[in-house]
Amino acid sequence: MNSEKTYPNVSIIILNYKGVNDTIALLNNLFQLNYPNFNVILIENGSSDNSAERLKDIERNYPDWQFIYNSENLGFAGGCNQGIEIALKENSDFILLLNNDTVVDNSFLEPLVELSKKHNAITGGLIYYYPDNVQEVWSFGGNFTWGAVPGHLGMLNVQTQAGNLPEEQITDWVPGCCMLIPRDVIEKIGGLDEDYFAYVEDVDFCLRALKAGYPTYITSKSVIHHKVGQATGGGYSPAGRFLIAQSSVIFIRKHGDFLKRLKFILMFHAGIIIALIREGLKGNQNAVMEKIKGYKSGWKKRLSQPRKIL
């Protein structure tokens, strides 16, 4: 009897949008992984800077990995779906969505795969803020809140050590910056919903998977560090506020009943009043105005169904 351990194939999908320095650092990082059966699909998502040229210069260093160059920005969901489709055509067992602005431990991948196999589940890990000398947790799973933002990240702003957290735990959702998905989940429910240009698509995906019978788990044995908010300027930025507000409205339109919609509307408007005071004192009123624009845009947007992959 052959007792040799087998390692399912994992396709790691990375999007680059005007973050090429982070992307190159992550590619070098992944080259050191101790998981023996993975590949990388890098989507250059229509950056308007010199990202494409710089990636083409280093592409030859990774002959077994795929580099895709888009002429326009398809958004997070659209770009990821492009990579997911390639991965499924190549018979990958798992798809890992991984942000380009992350730094991963060399052993981070195997615990995600093992946990997913154990529960037939979407899985995520323990995510610290970057840099790695600051042991502050950004996320250890998340909850469906049905508030002004549909999902809340667990363990926000908590100073803790990974050893104090459970090795595994069920959760509502995990952020798309590090999400491992079994291929049968995608075959059953489709890809990420492209109505979300950026943000909340991960909450939506985990909720749709849960409704189809696939739970989400987290493990503290898988550790990464995240340079939070790089793609939209970080902090309370106008671009980030617009997209989060728009996506939050889309989520509540797709999944919320009357009472959930009412709660969302009341909490959103209360949040706007607080933000106008807080950000006004900082001279950052424009971000709040963009949040209001995003809210209005989300109600006007024509919605569609998530598309099937393959």
C-alpha cells in the first residue's frame, strides 16, 4: 500500500493593478513556498502605469507560471474570474485568491488545503497587518452583519499572538485577499459576482456558497501579512469609500429582505453623519461625498446573476 502523501494542485490567482512593486515581491515570496504542487496565474488588470512593461521584463524568470495582460481594468471579481476559468480548464483542484499586497509564510498553503479537504469548505487564515514585526491582527475570519457594511472582519485591532487563537474555527466569510476555494464550489455556484467591481464580492461569494451547502473555515496555522488598502489609496480614501458604499448597496439588494434593507439604510445614513463630522475635522470631506455617490450608484446599478465558469 502506497502511504506517500498526495498534494492537490492549487492555482494561485494574483491581480496586479498599479502595484507592481508589491507584485514582484510576492512572486519572489511564492517562489520559496514549501508546498510542492501549485502554479501561479498573474492577471495584470489594465494598469495605467508601467506595470505591464516591468512584469514582462521578469516573466521569463517564472517559465511555469502564466502572465495575462488585460487592456482594461476588469475589477477584482472580473480579473479573478478570468484566472479561475484558466485554472478550471487546467484541472486545478483548488483556487487560491491572493492579493498582490500580501506577504506569506512559506508554509501558509498546506494548512488551508488540509482544512478545506477536511470540511469540504472555503478556507482562510490568520492575517496580520504588514509589516510582520507588528503582531496586530487584521482578520481572523468575519461575520455577516447586515449593517452599513455587510461583513465585519474578525479580530480587528486586537493585539494578540497566533498561539492564542484556535487552530480551526467555522466563520461566516473570509476576505478575498487570501481565500482558498475547492473547484466544486465554483462549478456549483459560479465565480465571483462581477456586479461588484471591488469590495464585498468575498462576503457575497461565501454567503452564496453557504446557501449551497459549503461552509467557511479559518485556521491560525496559515499566516500571512497584508498591506491593507493599497489598491484604492489606503485609509479613508475617496476611491475606497465610493466602491465600498456601492458594493454594500448591491449586496443588500441581492440578499437582504425588508428588515435587513431597513437596518442597512438607517445605519448607512447614521454613518454618513458621523463621517461628515469626523472627516470634516480632518479636511477629508471629499471621501464622504464619494461615499454618498457610491451609495446612490449602488441603488441605480442594473444587477445580473453571477456567471458560470466553464
